Amino acid sequence: MTDAIAPTLYTAFGLSIRSELLLPELPRKSAQQAEEADIDIMIGDLSEAWRASGVQNDYYAFAAGQFLFYVPEVAIYCIRAGKQIVVSPFPGAEAKSIRIYLLGTCMGAILMQRRTLPLHGSAVVINGQAYAFVGESGAGKSTLAATFLKRGYRLLTDDVIAVSPGKDGNPPVVIPAYPQQKLWQESIDRLGMQSGRNRHLYLSKYAIPVTNGFAAKALPLAGLFELTKTRGREVKLSRFQGLERLAILRMHTYRDFLIPHLGGEQWHFSTIVGMASSVDMYRLQRPSAGFSAHELVDRVLHAVLEGEKVMQG
């Protein structure tokens, strides 16, 4: 059942968000911080808009300045002009399911509309700078970030990394998301994390609140690691070179299929060209079998803090 509330102000990705849906994942703004919202999230009926789109047998529809997103048994969403998200829940839909897509695909789309680059991954703070871990679903990005947190490092974002292009020769900047991680039960167990406050999402995946370890300030992006699996038994680190850096940034843009539909090809290309020329980028390979998160952290820290010489990719 949808938790409808009086419009409430939240903050995430550096944006002020006014929502008619309860969003327990996001920090609330106090009454003293009341201001014009960057994004409005509201409940509405999108059934006619979806029928009019002529795409009833698919999950996406596009029109000038807006993106319609259909999730069976959950909701229809409409993301408009980088400023508004309308949610049309289906009867019986769980509030947590509605929020998964709202804070995932919908937020990725609205960041694109606002010309902020969303990458698929997690980011942590090392020596006052942001380091991002990108990769396919199941690569272990969130587990790696959680292992950093266990060692006292801070989290900037999990799942969607919002990157603002650098200006006047400055490096790009990672904008904090909100204080939460998503982890499988196996990772929670392996890391010895407490589970009392965790919220069940689906299957054996849980939302983990991050209280003391969240970094609320935007920081320059100093490095990016693509996390992949290998059949070997050793952790391997190599450096990306040349045009492959652009391919990696395109591949790991969150919901990259949206780029052309949202008129973003030129913006996206210029953005990743700037990133590729200013950010160190590595391939980080982990064994498919076993739990290697601690070794991965050691390898990343060695590369970042001690200037490890890595082989050319």
C-alpha cells in the first residue's frame, strides 16, 4: 500500500525534493530549511497517458521532455523535464517496491534530464577524495563499498553515482546520494554486520542504513575502478588506456539506453571525454568463487595511497 503524506521536503543528490510519498531512505529537511524544491514527486493517474503513448506492450515511452516508465504490478512513472516525477501506483503495490524504482531508474533519468551524469556503482571517500566502483549487477560494488565502511572510510553513494562535470579545469565532482546501502544477506553475514535496522527489499537483499559513515559533502572524483569477475584465483588490477576509458564510462552509465531518448548524446559524450582525461581508471578483477572483498580493499588502497605501479590493461 502506498504511503501518501502531506508534501515533505527531502534531500538527495544535492537536490531539494518535495514528495507526496513517504521516502524513509532520504534525509528530511527541517521546516527552517523550507525552500523551492528542485524536484516534485507526486501521486497521479497515468493510465490514460500510458494508453495514449501507444506502447502498452513495452516498459518505456518517450515524448517531448518526459519519460514514461511502466513496472507491472508496481506503478507507472512519468519523469518530466528534470523537475517532476509523477507516480501512479497499481492497486496492492508495496510501498517499498514503488520506492525501489523511484530512487533507481526514475532518479537516474531525472539526473540525465538535469545533465548530471549517473553511473552505476558505489563511491567512497579516501583521503578527502571520491573513488567510484562501477560494474555490472552482481559484480560486488556495494559489498566492496561496505568493506571500506567497516574499515572506517565513508560512503558517498550506493547504486547511482551522480557526477557533476568539472568546471574551469577542475576535476568532476561526486554528489552524495543518501545514507543507505543495498546488500545481499551473504555479504551482511560475511562482513559481520548487524541486521536489526535493515529493511528487506526483495529475495535476500536488504537496505542498510548508513548513519555515522555517510559523507554529506560533494567531493572531487579522483579515481574509478571497474569491478569484474574472473575465473582465476587472484585479484588483479590494471589501468585503462585511451579509447577504452570512454567505452567503460558509456557502458556503466546508469540506464545508458535512455541517453539518446532524452536527447543526451552530445552532452554525454562531452561529459565522459572530460572525465576520461582527468580521472584515473582501473580494471579490478576478483575471483568468482570465495569472498575477496578485504583483499580488494587492500589492492585499491595500495594503488591510491602508495602509488602502486599497475600493469597496462
